[in-house]
Amino acid sequence: MARREVDTLRIAHLSDLHLPLTQSAPVWSLMGKRALGWFNLKMLRGNTHRLDVFLALLADLAEQSPDVVVITGDLVNLAYDFEFAEVARLLEEAGLDPARCVLVPGNHDRYTAGADRGAAFEKGMSDWLPPGLARRDGYPWLRKLGPICVLALDSAVWRGPARAAGRLADGQLERLAGLLDGLDDSCHPVLAMHHPPIRLRGPALRDYRAGLSGFEGLFRVLGRRPATVLHGHLHRIGRSRRGAVEILGAPSASNDCGRSEDQAAYHLLTFSSRGLLSAQARRFWPGRVEVQDLPDEALLR
Ligand SMILES: [Fe+2]
Ligand SMILES: [Fe+2]
């Protein structure tokens, strides 16, 4: 990736890789939540998430040569070690530089209690994360890159079957407040997290199953400070504002579903120290790339 010695910086934001399994899952391991997940993957999700789509997206991303790549979680499906190894290999083969990437975990990266407790994401992606990153107390971590500071938050936590909700724990918000206090005005904060900090539309049960608890605390910490939040999780383009905070959601980077708002894409975002200057989606259809400015508002369903 080319480094730009100017006061703007380009971020490529992608999310929810959900790479199809390239190995058979061990039968003994397919119990409980993983059994449900495996069925979902093979019978439902596996039909639309495609490796060739993700590889086309990665090749295009490398060609665009952004300054920074932010990946907001759900790199894998069932949190097997071999899945993380595969993602790490593909990122490396695409020529991405770990020092200019920011990765955060999604709920699928902490799919089982064991994967969560054992920090499968932090171990499997260790070459792409700060050295020795601790599962509990290591977040948020900060990477200062020219006019912006990326703050990597962990909203992912293991939940029981049929639940994909996230949580921002109080300790993490306290540490975030400390990091923000240490930033001066020459640095625009960009928060990377998996779950969107919004109340999900629809019945309350939906928020219980897939939303993010503790997100009001995030806005209390940010106060009136301008900031940008990058998230994934809903597999759809989202763009909204809350006060001085802009919230941008990227769709899945591998989803070949045929619907424009959900089709595989990544976002190219140009920042200065004052905030976001421009936002573009690069969307991947079979055999072609569609480039489009992000709409000023795209409400998540
Ligand atoms: Fe996802
Ligand atoms: Fe997710």
C-alpha cells in the first residue's frame, strides 16, 4: 500500500468476510451452536457467500492501494483455527501490510464459548494485530495514521444459539475515554467496531438477538466530539448521523445475493483531520465492478 505524504488519508473499509469453509469441520466439534451454524452455512448462507467474489474484491482493493484497510469483523463463520489461518493467508497473498491494517472481531469470530475464552481471533490473527493483544483488556487499541486515529473496539462476545448480539463493556468505554482525552484536534477519531451503535428497527426481539447493548455509553463518552464509526454485522450499506458522529456500515465482502444494498462491496473513504471528505462504494457483480458515491443517508433496516 502506498503511503501518502499529504494531509488526507484513504481508508478501505470491508467487513463480514464469512469465508466459505475450505476444510471439512471435524464431526466431533459439530455440537451445539456450531451444529446450527454449520447447517445455516451449508443450507442457507453458504449459497451466497463466495470465495471467488471475495478474492475479486481483495485484488481490486490491492490495486486501489488505500493507505489503511479496516476490517470490521466476522472474518470467519464458526471460529475454527483453520478458518483464521486461511483468512490470514489470503490477506498476506493480497499484499496487505499488517502495520496498515486494523482488524476487529465480530460475533462469528467468537462463535463458541471456547473460541471466546481461548481468544481464537486474537491468536489466529496475531500477525495482523498489536503484539500480545489481550482478549479482555486490550481493547480499544489505537493506531495513529496521519490525520486520523483509528480506535479498534471489541463489540463481540459469545452468546448462546440464535443470538448474535454484541456488547460494549464499561471497562472498554472507560479506556476509550482515556484514549480520546489524549488526542489533540489534529487527529480525527475513526472508531472501528463490528456491531452498529444504533437501535435496530423492528420488534424489540430483533435488538435482543442482533443488536448492541451499551452503545448509549459510547455516545456519552464521545460527547460533542466529531468522530466516524465504521461497522459491519448487518451485511448492508448504512449511513446515518447522531450529533457530530457519522456512522457508516459496510456490507459483507463476499455476499453474491443480487440485491444492490447487500451485494459484496467495500468502501473507499477519504479523510482529513476535520473528518470524512468523500465516500465511495466499490460493489462486485459477476465479472464487473460498480463504483458509486455513498448516499448521504442509508438507513439500516
Ligand atoms: Fe456477519
Ligand atoms: Fe455479525
